[in-house]
Amino acid sequence: MPMSAEPDSSKDLRRGTQLERGPGCMRINNLIVFVFLMIDVSQPVRSDPPRSPLFDSLSNRTPHLNPSPLLHTTTPLISAKPLLLFLCHTPKPASPCHPSVQVGSLRDETPHGKTGDDDDAAATTPSPTPQAEDANSPKKLSIELPNDSVPAMGRKDSVWSLGDGQGPDDPDKPIDTPPQSTLMLESPQSAVIPVGGDITFVAKVEAKDLLRKPTVKWFKGKWMDLASKTGKHLQLKETFDRLTKMHTFEMHIIKAKDNYAGNYRCEVTYKDKFDSCSFDLEVKETDQGSQNIDIRSAFKRSSEGQEDAGELDFSGLLKHREVKPDDTPEVDVWEILKNARPDQYEKIAFMYGITDLRGLLRRMKKIPREEKKSEAFAKKLEPAYQADKGGRIRMVVDLADPTVDLKWYKNGQEIRPSPKYIFEQKGTLRIMVINNCALTDDATYSVAAGDEKCSTELFVKELPVKIIKDIEAVRTTVNERVELECEVSEEGAQVKWMKNGVEVPTGVRSRYRVKCEGTKHFLVIDDASREDTGSYSIMATGGTSEAHVQVDLKPLKVYQDLNDSKVLLGQPIKLQCEISPGNVPGRWYRNGQLIQPNDRIKIVHRNRVHSLEIAAGTLHDAGDYTFVPEGYSQSLSAKLNIIDPPRVHLESMNFPDNTVTIVAGNKLRLEIPISGEPAPRVVWMKGERVILESGNRVHAETYGDQTSLTIDITEREDTGNYKIVLQNEAGEASASVKIKVVDIPDPPEAPLVPVVGGDWCSMAWEPPKYDGGSPILGYFIERKKKQSSRWMRLNFDLTKETAFEPKKMIEGVPYEVRVFAVNAIGVSKPSEPSKAFTPLAVTSEPTMLVVDDVTDTTVTVKWRPPETIGAAGLDGYLVEYCVEGTDDWIVANDELTEKTKFTITGLTPGIKILVRVKAINAAGASAPRTIQHSIMVKEVIEPPKIRVPRHLKQTYTRRVGEAVNLVVPFMGKPRPKVTWLKEGQAIDPTHVNIRNTDCDSIIFIRKAERSHSGKYEMAVQVENHVDTAILDIQVVDLPGPPQGITIEDVWGGNVALAWTPPKDNGNAPIIGYTIQKADKKTMEWYTCIEHYHRTCITITELVVGNEYFFRIFAENMCGPSDTATQTKKSALIVKEGMQLKTYEFSDHDFMEAPKFTQVLINTSAIAGYNATLNCSVRANPRPKVVWMKNKIAILDDPRYRMFSNQGVCTLEIRKPSPYDGGMYTCKAVNDLGEAQVDCKLEVKGGFTFYELMQRGVPLHLIDKYMNEKVVDQEK
């Protein structure tokens, strides 16, 4: 919209320009002033904040420009700092045929037809055609403003044309191109879409030099981040192509609406790199007449959060209001807005209830406007002109009608021709020349041609004021006059005087006066003082000048100076000096503090003599005294010392006999008060040795009114007399202190253990060599196991004796003992441990000593181990004997025997002897166990007895070819005679080997044959005594094939077979048969059934139409027969319909009493390894199986596990011990009867008596076990 140039005195400023205010900016016609305030919340608020020099300069050049109310707002919380203004002009695009000079460009972040904060409805003024430059033409004003790398679509850079005298740009000058993008290879471009359309903006970033994905943000306008606005109308997408290494960022706008139009920005950030691009989106609407639009309802905010209320616009969510009925009369608001000035838009919108002012302005800008073509002017004035102060400017206008009357105006006042304003005519050109431009010529000029007007602005640039003569440095004294002079380049120029960077006050009550004489400026200080010293400077618009002013005090003449003195404590003090002039007053100071007179201190001033008198000196009076004459730089000083002889104040310590007692190891700090002025020199001595301050453990310190002796860790050697010597210039003093260090006693010597018992010992020790300076009160005794580190105290009450008897020790465990000495100070360190000792006890006597065997020259005895062995264990036994009637015991064994059986040899036949046995261990020999009756050395006849092993009591079975090795033990004395018979006949030694010993006989067959089967009879004879035993040996082999296999019947798919057992059963019962079938066509044999027990069977499920042969194998314990018997005829399976012969059979009674088919066998097991006992039983119904040990049923014992599967019964003994050995029985019981089998389990390896005791086995079970073990060893 063109702006009216009519002056309005009620609303315009002094120059008639209209001032518009928005957030952060002012608009003066087509001049926009952007104001940026620096806010500091920490400073108090001033109602009139200081102006920026730029603002002052602008105000001086344009006196009509008053500060905006924005700059004078009183705010209780913030204060305005210096502000920054940017001036930019917003003209229309220059005519293509008249290029304009580009002075500055302002980047607008709003889209075409939309401003950044509020839509600016003010139209831009046209750019004039540049005129030829003459010699007096004003210089070009260049204000470089920041510009985006990508300009907004449909806009050109703003241009200030400086009017007449402004030459065109230099054609040879390179055109400034916007900086190229550093990150984006492809930037989003501006676009136009219809309402409801979709569009995609794409930005691409190459990732070749990037270590990670860059950060991309999309904005609308200046600050609206679109990442929080994504939804069904806005979508953001990111992709990465690994082949091209390209990041692609897309923004999709779906079903665009009218309010989506505007300026958008894409920003790419990667570490310290940054790139951005602005682009516009224009959304076109369908053409509708403005008369059909209800403007008040169209531009009111929605009261509810509609679907698009928060999309790309915050306004829809700011506040929810209820819609109220509008009772205002119908008004054509469009016509009102079209005819109103832009500064009235906001008022009209408020009046008619339009809250969306921004949308209103966007709609108005889209309404096509018809620009009037000027009828009076062929070319109007330039938008703006600039001239220097004192220069000349020409304003040119081209008339379309040269006959029209022309009038020139300045701020609305008509201009008359004068020497300053000269009017010229050149054809249709009308020219106004302004000579000698002054600041008052900075105004708005307009020219009226008939009813038309055009206007422009003239900016007069004031030349800077330069300093021609600098101010000079001044050095003077107080009370003198100081005058600083400076000369500038222009009379009446405004300058500013500064002192140390702060403006010099020049008010009525100020000490500073400023005067000006033509181009000279003066700063005068009439009565200078030392506070006037500093750096003074003068500031002009074209430079500054600075100089230093030094104001010193006047010199002083001294006739008598103050002298240093020393005075005894309590004596009067007098300090005196003489200076000229005599009428100068002064002040006395002590250590920098002003001295005030009182009853004790007098200050006297007589003519030129100044004196200070103190009645009685104290230590506080010592120090540095200074007399300072007023107004002079010189001062008089002297040092006063108060001296006092040194003294040591031991009486205040209350030490008995000046003796200090301290426990060794503690820190001693002995602080003794002293006095003396000056501070005396203190020396601590012990004997002839001086204690230094730099000592490590023992050191002396002196500070203030006391001296101290510090011993960090006192020791015995610190005991003694310590001497303190004080000395200063007033005298000398000394004193002595005795320090006694008491300590814990030394540890006693290592104790001795002379006697050791089963659970006790006796110990003794010597007192410590040093008692620590205090008598020994007693001793503590501790002991510990040798392998342990934990000591246990044995007495909690002190024992005063040097001997002790520890008790309640564990037998067999090594111990150590130690001793602590105790005095009044504490407990000493422990003594060295004694030598390790072990409490041990001898075993009890052996038990059950009996005679086992007697011959003509030997006697064999056996016994049981002692009931109590002890921790020392049992090393062995010592056997002794003596002839009856004597006490001479003879050792029978030179070395200890570990066995509980021993044979005494070399005896004389017919004598009687006594035998005794001792148990020996580390503690010594036990009490002896002696046989009660004497033993006659004469052999005794023992009848023979054969002990047949359990597995030989039943038939002994072996396969053909296996070896037979049987051992049969026997007993008898003297050595029995052994004979073997087979079936009553002597055994052929070539087939069977027999070997006899004193206690057993062995029968051995290398390869058993079936002929070796039979009953073998063994006879053992001692003199007339005979014992016999029979062994049944069975040698088995594979059976022969069955006989007479016949096909009894064939019906359906079934065949009935029958056969007879084989002639040769292999010397073992037949346990089953294997039946096979073969098709006559293939003759391939297939097993039908195995382990079949009967001699007849029915084969089923045969294929109809096939013809089958059958064969049968016999099987015994050695396996199936080598050959089979085959049916001579085949069985043809015919089709159905044939009659089947039926037979009546009686059901077989399968009920059977329990019978063991496999008995238990005697087993030997190793202690600690699992053992199993197995047997098999057959019975129907299924029997109940019970396992017993030594005829006692085994129930719920976790050491035993019992299984029964298909008649096989198993007992598992987990990790057996010798205690688990014994007789085991398996008993099977059902309704028809019961059966049982037995076996013996022997566990080898076993435990000793002591180990069984440690495991908690009862004594009667241990005794039973040891007896069984002896019997087994005898066997």
C-alpha cells in the first residue's frame, strides 16, 4: 500500500513522519529502527536508561527522532544496558531499467507476504533512478547488514538510493556472492502449492568427512521448531545411503492449509560446522470475493484445540475461550481496513474483535491491488538522499506535464527561493539545490505537482570533530591551580572530559570548571588536592586525547628528626622532633594507628617542636612511631623498644620437686611460661646436649610468652634433668626440670616346659630383666595350638609366681605357651613362645590275650587292641615271656609288631612259660597284659576240619574250554593228609592238577571238558581223625537242535508247530527256543520269537497266499545251538472261507511259590566303593522282597538302595565300611509260600579302632567288627 505523505500534526513527529512501534523495532515511514536491548537482571532499574552513542548520534543528526517509549519503560525487575540499533530501508524492487546502488541488505526470515514479528502492511517506496555524480555530490552511505546464504523467494535486497550525486556501482567491482554451503549439497527450494496439496522439501548432506550423523532442525519463521509439531499433516524423515554415503533429510507437508504458508529454515549442525538455508512456501487459495468472507469470525482464534490448532502455529493452544454470540451490527471491515493507515490496523482489529491480526495481514497482502500510475510525475524523487554537513545536494523530479505548478515543502512547510534553496529547470526536470547543508536541513522533503505529491528524506551527515592539539601532562603540588587545554577542529563542538574513564562532573558544586574559547577547550582545577591525581582525557567525535596529572605534597624542612630509643619497662617515654615551618600541625601514629591523647599520653606542640610524652612505658607502647605533618609528603619515623629482663615462671606449673612423670610411648609437651622484652633467646639442654628446634622426635619451641619442650614418642632414655637458659639484652635467667619416663616391663624369657601329661603340662620362667621403673605386679599366661595364630589367655587373675600348670589341653595336639609381665604402667610384650610340646598319654593295656597255638618249640599268642589308644596312636606291640618261677622277662620280638598275633620261637620242649604283651606309642609303653596261666611247650592234636567255601556248596558250573581253579581251606594239627577222588575213583593227574598246603588244597583244570563233570570227594586226615567234603563240578556246552518239528495245523493266517527237546542239552537245562520263518519264494529267514520255553507254538499274522518253512534253535545257559531243525513240509496260507479245527484246552495254572533261580554269592568289597548284591526269583503272584542283614530287616536306611525289576533283586550298599560286612539275606514271600537265599559280604580296607571311635561307632559294634576282622585274618 502506498503511504500517505500528508502531514498530521496530531500523530506525526516533528518531521511529519509516522512512528510505528512493534516488539523490538520502530518504523519511521520506510525507515525501520531495530532496537536490541541488553538486559541485566542483576542491576537496579533506572527510569531513564543510558543511550547508546549510536542513538545519540542518530538523535543529533535527526532531531525529529525522539526515543521510543520502549526505551523509557520503567520495569521493576530488569534494567536496560546499552542498546544496539539497526537501520534498514524497505523500498520496492528497483526498476530493471534503473539499477540502484546496493547499500545494505536485511534478511527477513518471513515468507513472501509475511513479516517476522507482525505482518508489515506498510508499502515500500520506489527506488529512484540514480543521477550522474558531480564533484559536490554526497558520499555514499553503506550499512552492511547480515544476509542469508539463500535469499527469500520473490524478494530482492533492500536498497538505499542516495539521490542526486550518487553514482552507480563500479562495473569492475566483483559482485558479492553469498557464502557457499559448507555441509548441504542439496538445499530445499521455495515452492507454491494449492490448499490441500502435499509437498516434500529435501536437504542432502554428504557423510564422507563426517564421523557421525549431523544434527538437522526444521524451523518455521524465526523460532518455531517443527520437531514438536509432527503429526498427520507434518512428517520428518531421515535416510542414509551407504553406497553414496549421503544423508537425506525430508520434511513432508500433507494437506497443506492456508496458515502453513510462510518462511521456513533448515539448519544443519556438525561439531563446529554450521549451515542453514531459508525457503518459502506459498499456499494458494481459491479466489473468493471479500464480500463473502465474515472477517470477524474468520480471524478469531478457535476456542477449542481443533485438529490443526497446534500445527505450525502456537496460537490455537494458548487459551481456550468459549464462543459468545456476536451482537455487533454488520460492518464491512475490509473496506475500513483498505482505507486505513497501517498504524491503525491493530486498533481496528481490537475494535471489531479480530484476534488473529497476523492472519488478517496475510490475507490483505494476497488481495490484488491496482497501483495508480502517476499522471503528474514521469519520475519521482529518490526515497532518500544523504549529504555531508556543509555540503550541497540536488533533488530532481521529472514532470509528465511541464506546465503544472510545482511547489517544494520541508516538513510540510513550503520552501521559498533563497541563496540556500535554488530552484532550476531543465526541460521537464525540476531541480532543487540545497547549499551549505546543516543539521537543520535533515528533514522530509516533498514536492507537489497539482494534486499529486512525492516525498523523500535528506540525511545530513555531521563530520567528525578532530583534536588538533592534545592536552599535556601536569605535575604540581597541593593547593595549586591546574589547567588542562585542548584544541579541536571546529568551533562550538561538543566534547566530553573524562577522569580515569569516568566523566568529570561540571555542576555548580563541582571542583572542576570547563570553559570554551573558540576551538579551545579548558578544564580548570582551582585548588588541587592529591585526590585529583589521575589520567584525564577529552573525547570528541573524531578522536580522544589523554594526559596524566600528578598532585604531590609540598616538601618539609626537618631540624631534628625522631630517634630510635630503648626504654625499660615502667620508665617514662618522650619522643621529640623539630620541623619548619612551625605552624604546621601534625599527627602521631603508632604502628599505623592514630594516637589520641589521654591521662597517660600527652601530645605537645610548641613553635617548631612537636613531642609525645608517655608517663610509664608498657610493652604495648613498643612499636614504630610516625609524625605526619599535615599537607606535606614527608613524615618522621622512629622505633621504640621496651626492654625487660627474662624470667622463667616454674612456680605456676605446680610440679612436685619440678619433676614431670610421663608414660613411655606418649607425647610429652611441656609448656613453661616465660617473660622478657625483647623476647629472650631460649636454649633447652639435657646435660651438655642442646635440644634444637629442628629435632625430629625431641625438639624445643619458643613463641610468645612461653617456651615448650616436645617429645613426640617418649622413651626410657628421655629420663633426666633438663635445663632452660633465657637471655636477652636486659639480662639472663635459667631453670631446671626433671623428666621421669616410666614404661611397661621387658618381656620375660621364653618359658620352659619340663613335664608333659595327657592333657596338662608344667611350665616355669624367669622374671624380666627390666621392670619399667615400676615393680612387677604379676604375670599373664597364654597358649595356642602350634598351627594356629590365636592365643588364649589361661589366667585372668595375675599370678605372682614364676611357674604355672596349664590344663585341659587336647591330647596329641602340639601347643606353645608364652608369658606377659605386668606392672602399674601396663602389660609387657609377650615373651618368646616356648618350644612346641604335645600332650600325650600311653594306651591302655591290650585285651583278650589268649594262646592260639603251641608246638614243641613255639607258642603262638593273639590278643585284641587296647580299649583306649589315645591321640599318640599305636606304634606296635612288645611281646615278652619268662620261664615259670623266674622274674626274668625276655623280649620275644626285637622290633615292634603291628599285628595282634605273634609266635614265640626257640623254646625248649616241656617247659612252662608266662607271656605278656605291651602296647607301645610315642608316650611310652602301656601296662602289660599277661596270660593268667602258664603255657606248657608241647604240641596239641587238633582234629581236621574242611571249610568249604559257600560258592562250592552248590554245583560249580563252567563252560567247555574255561579254566577251573578251586581253593578249599581246612584245619588240623599236625599237618593233615589230603586225598581226592572222582566218582569213587582216583583222579588222573594228567587231566586234573592237585596241590596241597598246610591249610588248603587247590584243584586246577586248565581247559575244562564235559568229561570233567562229576562229584569230587576231598578227605583230610590227622592220625585217626578224618573229615570229608564233596564238590559237584558241571562243565556245560551248547545244546543240539530240537527234534521232530512238525506242522500240526494251518488255519487262516496261523500255523501251529510242535517239536521235542534236543537229545544233547549240552549238560545244562534248556532255557528256551528261537523260532524263525522263511517264505518259500525268497528263503530269507526272519525271527518270530526268542527265548520261548514250551515245545509247541502258534505262529500268527502270516500273509495269505504265501508258503512258509519254519526252523527252531535250542538254547541253554551257554547260548543257542549251532544248528536248527527245519520243517520238512511247507505251510500254505490259503484264503478265507476254509473251516478251522477247534480244540478245547484247559487253562494252565501259572500260580507258583517263590523260587530263587539265581542265588546270592559271597562277595568281597573295598571300603569306600559301592557294592551290589544280586539274585533272581520266580513267583506268581509277584512276591514281596525283604532284605536283611544278620537276620535284621533293612528298613529306611539311606546307606542301602533296593531294586526289583522282572524278578531280578538288587541291593546296593553305598560306600561300605568294615562295619557293613556280615551275612545278608534276600527273602521273597507270596500267598503260596516263601524262599530266601544268603551270602556273606566282606569289606576290605576298613578302619582302625581309633578311626571308628572318631566316626562315633558304638563300642559294642566296634568290638564285634574287630573280632570278625581277627577271624578273617586267621582264615
